[in-house]
Amino acid sequence: MTKTIIGICLISVPALASGGEGGISEGALLAAKAVNFLIFVGILVYFLRDAVRNFFVSRLAHIKESLELAERSRQEAKRRLDEIEEKMGNLDQELEAIERTARDDAEREKQRIQDQAAREAERIIEQARSEVENMKRHAIGELRKHILELAFAQAEQDLEGVAAKDKNRVFDDFTAKLGAKP
């Protein structure tokens, strides 16, 4: 094959070198140019076919790899989109759950505060009752003391004119009425 191509090239070169003066018609000249072009293309194909094939094979592999990468990226994007849409769909439910939890927590806190306030109020009331009771006992004791002082003062005034013997008898009767023993 190589010898054929080289032979054709050698034959066509002298025909073209004549430049049309030797009686070659324009059609023959055009045919010779076409043959030269075909020979040139044949030589290019012969020498460059491996390089061209390798180029196109690597280009095809690169394109396939790019398509596979694009497909994986598309699938990953679709997966993420589905996840986001699912989260968005569940967002209303999550918000309702959060709101419900917050309401429940607030209600429990309110109840705890009310219970604590009721216990504190009961403690304060009980303390006040105890203080009132203590003050009442103290006041009654002070009142009794004061009444006794007044009664003794009145009795002394009444007994000033009574004899000593009668004073002791009146004093004994008075203390007996009060519940005291001489």
C-alpha cells in the first residue's frame, strides 16, 4: 500500500510540474490536483490515524467521564432536593411539636409557680397565725398582770381603814377567789 501511494505521488508530480503548457487540459489538471489532494489526505490518514484515533478515544472517554460525573451530580442534587422537600414537608409538624412542647413546658412552669406561691402563702399565713397567737397570749398575760396590779392597788386603798386582822382575812379571801394560795 505504501509503495502504491508513493508511486502515485511520483506520477502526479511531473504532471503538475508541466504547469499546463504541454497540452494538458484544464480538466486533467483539476483531476491531477484532486488526485494529489487524495494522496495527501491518504498520507495524512496513514501517518496520523493512530494519533487521531487515540485523540478521539481519549476525547470519548473524557466525554463519558464528564457525563457520568454530571449524572452523579444530578442524582446527588436530586437526593438533596428530596431531603430538603421532605424537611420542608415535616417543618409544619416540627413547628407544631415545638409549639406544643413550649406550651406544655409553660403550663408546667405556671403550675409549679402557682404551687410554690400557694405553699409560700400557706407558710406565711401559718407564721402570722403563730405570731398572732403568741401576741395574744402575751397580751392576755400582760392584761392579767395589769388587772392584778390594779386590783391589789384598789384593795390596798380599800384596806387602809381596816384593822390588821381584817386585812389578812380580806387578803386571804381575795387570793382564794383568784385561785392563789397564801
